[in-house]
Amino acid sequence: MKCPLLPLVLAGGLAGLAPVASGADGDAPAATLHPRYLDLRAVPRISGDAAAGKRKSQVCGACHGDDGSGTAPPFPNIGGQRADFAYWQLVELKRGRHLSPMTPLVSTLDDQDMRDLAAYYASLPLPAARAGTGDTPAEPVDAALLERGRALYLHGDAAKGIPPCQGCHGADARGMRDADVADRNGRTPYATFPVLRGQQAAYLQSKLAEYREGDLHDSTSDFIMGGIGRRLDADSIQAVSSWLASLGED
């Protein structure tokens, strides 16, 4: 199922942007991208060496764990994430246009490092959201809140102009089915959209709040989510974040 409102969001948020240039070998290193934003609409698929990425991931484990699961609720799960999304997130963080504690950590990575790390974390199983902190168990989440989040994710809210999240992130929040298969124009636009299933609720809330406030605007994906974020209130953000975090492996 494709999102019925996505063409409208794309038309409104991405009008006039030029496609990214690609190299002769099909790869587009960050240096060739538009200096003001990352145009991810037609970037070629990335590749990397997962074994090399594992060797390079020791520092990452302090916050993201050896299995790619966040060691605390504010830190995102990155295990099982799409390699294309993970790579472009690292590129965006390295550009440093938005203040992040990750920026100095990725500043020493070269393009191959980022490809290898993305490939490694994509090779891991998808972890579940962390419940509670340390010895403190998580408080039970209200069933009505979870149902509100489920409805928003699957159906959106047409009255508020909110498209269903599943239109880009898949009905099961594992990403769009066949996202890695090129369309008739040779593009894989859904490959750069993240897996959201079992993501940390606190992390999702902070990211959606940043989109709502217009703080993230360094890529075409940011432009899409910024348009959606402006239509979300705090209760909607909490609801959809809580529901996604509640999803298990099944």
C-alpha cells in the first residue's frame, strides 16, 4: 500500500529541487551532493562491508549496544535498520547542520566507514524497544493511547492533513515491502526511509518534536517529515511513538 497523500506532500515540500548527481560507478559520495541539502529522491543504492563495519563499531556500542539496541531510551535502536537510511543519516550528521552529540563522533569517519557501518547494522536482527531504565521498570502504557497511535500510523488523520505513516514505513513498520526493488525509472525512493518497528519511544518523540518545530531541514526526507510534523500535536506524537515502541518481533 502506497500512501495516498504522499504525492501531495512531495509536490508541496520538494518542488524545484534538482536530483543528486551520481558517479560513474553508480555511487554518490556526500561531496557530490547539493551543498544546501541532501537530495535523497534518486540516490543510488549504497553498499558496504558488514565485517569491516563490525570492526569499526566499537565506539558505537557505548550508546547503541553490541546488538544495535539503544542502551537507554533516548538512544535509537539501529540494529536491523535499512543500510541506505543509516548511511544517509551518518552523512547528515557529519554535515553538522543540526546540532547533535553525534556530529563530533562521526567527524572522523570517511565515506567508506559510513557505508561499512550502515551495512553492519543492517545485517543485525531488529531489536525491541528498551522497557524502563536500569532497575526501574517501564510504566504501563494506556491502551487508549496505543490505539490512537495505531490508528494514526495505519490510517492517518485526513481532517488534519496527516497521511498514514505506513505509506512510507510499511504496514508492519518494517519499511515498505520491495523497497529495495527499483521502479520503472530505476529508483528506490523507499529504501532511504527508516524501519520504525520497536524503536525507542523517547527517541521517536524527540525526532517528531524536532520535525514539528522545523529544526530538521538537511535532506528531502526532512522536508517531507517537516510538513507532516507541523500537523502533529504533542498527544499525537506520544501516541504513535508509544505504539511503535510497543511492537515486538512478530
